[in-house]
Amino acid sequence: MPQETIFSKIIRKEIPADIVYQDDLVTAFRDISPQANTHILIIPNKLIPTVNDVTTEDEIALGRLFTVAAKIAEQEGIAEDGYRLIVNCNKHGGQEVFHIHMHLVGGEPLGRMLAK
Ligand code: 5GP
């Protein structure tokens, strides 16, 4: 069994978070340390540590991340100007929390894709 992270506690509402959306498959909440005017994390309720652990069984939940991202972008008023969706994996990807999450960032021009 993969080890739970703080995100499991957020899903179960055992610790506070600014949850903007939740259903049977996914939860979305504002990042505690926003890197842009809008920075929301969208995660599957099922604990999947990294992209390397994804299986075909996860396709519906992970597809939901995109439909929810589009819905939240609309709600946040950033859909038309655009935004960026980011999923980090392991050390080189800069992943810090080992519960797959999609970053939805926007609300301002985001510049080049990779800081190099
Ligand atoms: P990663 O680097 O793993 O892709 O991103 C992890 C993200 O989770 C970071 O942007 C970090 O600010 C956010 N984060 C870590 N702990 C918490 C928390 O307890 N609450 C919230 N809302 N965000 C968190």
C-alpha cells in the first residue's frame, strides 16, 4: 500500500484547505504557496503516488482532472486568457507530494514553460 500524504487528509477534510471542488473521484483546493494569481491543485481521491504508478483503471479519474480543470478555469475567470496545467513526477520533475496532482496555474502571463 502506498503511504498516505497530507493530501489524503485534505480529501477527508481532516485538515483545513480551501476546497473549490469535490466529487466522488477528485478534489480541488488552492495551493498553500501559490506560484501565480490562480494556483489550484486537482487530485484524484484515490492515492496514486506518481505518474509512474498510473494504470488503465485510473483513466476515468485522471480524465476527470481535465474536465474539472476546465470548469474551475471558467469559474476563476481565466479560461479565455489561458492557463497552464502541470503534473510533476519524481526528483527531476520536482515532485514534493507523492499523491498525483495537477497544478492549475494562471491569472497572469506565465512566461516560458521551463525555467532554465
Ligand atoms: P509538487 O512539487 O509535488 O508538484 O507540488 C506540491 C504542491 O503542494 C506545492 O505547490 C505545495 O505548495 C503544495 N502543498 C504542499 N502541502 C500543502 C498543504 O498542506 N496544503 C495545500 N493547500 N497545498 C500544499
